[in-house]
Amino acid sequence: MRITELFDPTVDFVRVRDVKMPSRANANDAGYDWFIPNGLDEFKEDLIKENADRRIMYGPSEDGQFDITIGPHERIKIPSGLRVNIHDKDTYIGIDNKSGIANNKGLLYTSDVIDADYRGECNLCLVNTSDDWVTVRTGQKILQAIQRPKIPTVYNELTLEEFEKLEATDRGTGGFGSSGLTS
């Protein structure tokens, strides 16, 4: 059985800014690449407004776009220029790092979920994990989006007494490195 027989993989996009449509570089890529919108004045004004209290510099580039330079250990919120409609309401879009951006520049995408019923412009939130100023350019690929099934979790509240009566596990209360580094 193919995964597409389990859920509808259709996601509609509308561009609300001048931005490239999401695309795959290769047929078997897991995610669709999302791009930073092109460097028009309205986008630049919104970008500056969204990040007014952060160490970010903006400057023209040779190709008519503009560079966005993010300070060390700083975060940035970039309006994506895209709004989405996810057909299958039992799925969501998860945002993942592009390995080249994460590895080569130290920019990591913060955890993000686009719910099936969200209709606003999606935002791209990145953190510069390096000790250096890092530059990206409008119009470039920045992250990848992957549609995923969601599990309709049900939370049940227990009393401490009921919880203590649950089946014991090998791990117990061990956490934060309790399983070691080599085995």
C-alpha cells in the first residue's frame, strides 16, 4: 500500500508576496523547498518591522535582491509569502532544516507546525547558532516543508497514586543522559 492511499497529499498554495513556489530539486526528495520572498520594498519593510528588536542588517546584493545578515545567536522571523490549504485535515506540514543551510551556515529552523486549518501567511523562524554574522539572500531556498500525518492524541489525567501503580519500566525516572554515550 502506498502512503498516498492513506491520506490526501494535496496542499494548495497562494502567493501573497513575490516568492518562488515551493519545489523539489529531485523527484524523491522528502520535502518541498521554500524560498525567502524576493526583495521588494513591502517585504523589506515587513521584515524590518517583524525583527525591530533584533541584531539583523539588511543590504543590497549584486542581483537586485538584498542580503539579510543575522547576528550571532540571534533569531529572525521571515514572512514566507505563502498561505496554504491542506486538503487532508488529518495531516499537517512540518518544517525542517535544509542540511546545507544548517551545516554550512549554522542557521536552524525552530520547531514549527502548520496546522490544516491555519489560513494566514506562514512565517519562517530561524536561529543563528554560530558565533558569526550569517548572511542569506532574498530569493534563496531556506527550509523544507513535509506533509505528515497527525495522531489525535488523547490526554488522560491520573492521580499520583494511579500513576505510581503503572507498570514499571527499565528506564524509570532516568533522563538527561542517563542512558550514557557509548552503549
